[in-house]
Amino acid sequence: SLYGASYIHFPVQEAKGVTDISFRFRTHLSDAMLLLAAGKTDYCMIKLEAGRLK
């Protein structure tokens, strides 16, 4: 379990085709950064804004 400002960092190999990711989050917050995967030229961000997934 992660609490507050905790995070997980892990290296990811370059995708050569299709990459599947699945995860589950539980939070009481209405605004939060849930996932940020950033490279040198692109990124993937999943966040909550006002309780809605964006």
C-alpha cells in the first residue's frame, strides 16, 4: 500500500508493439496524479480531477 506522497519507480523497456497495463487505485482524494510514465519525447499521465479520471 502507498500512502500520501508515496510513489513507485521502475524502469520500462522500450515498447516494440503492444503494451498492456492494468492497475487498480483506491483513494479518498478528488484530485490526484495516479500514473505518470514519461520519456524524452512523449508521456502518459492518468489523474483525477474533481473525482473524474482524465
